[in-house]
Amino acid sequence: MKASELRQQSAAELEKQLHELLRELFNLRMQRGVGQLTRPSEMKAGRRNIARIKTVLTEMKVDR
């Protein structure tokens, strides 16, 4: 997911995606805790995607 793609979406869509990614990251942390996490790189990618969405949302709020 690229920031340019995110900027084309509405704030409501971004909030929905953010909520889904936070839930997914929580599930990954739980898997890591029990030792079932198969690809640790998913956590890093998830955190970065969350950061991208938060950045774009902040940009939208500042531009108003």
C-alpha cells in the first residue's frame, strides 16, 4: 500500500482500514506470544502500514 494510493481515499475509508490493521496487528502479537507466528516480517509491515495511514489522516486534517 502506497501513500499516494491512500491519499485518494476518503477519511472514513482510511479510518476503517486503520481499525482493521490494528486488529490484525493485535492478532499477530497474540500469535507471537504463543509461538505460532510464522512470518515475523508481517508485524513490521503492519506497523508501517498503520503509520502510513495515520500520516495521511493527519495531512488531511491539517489541509482543512
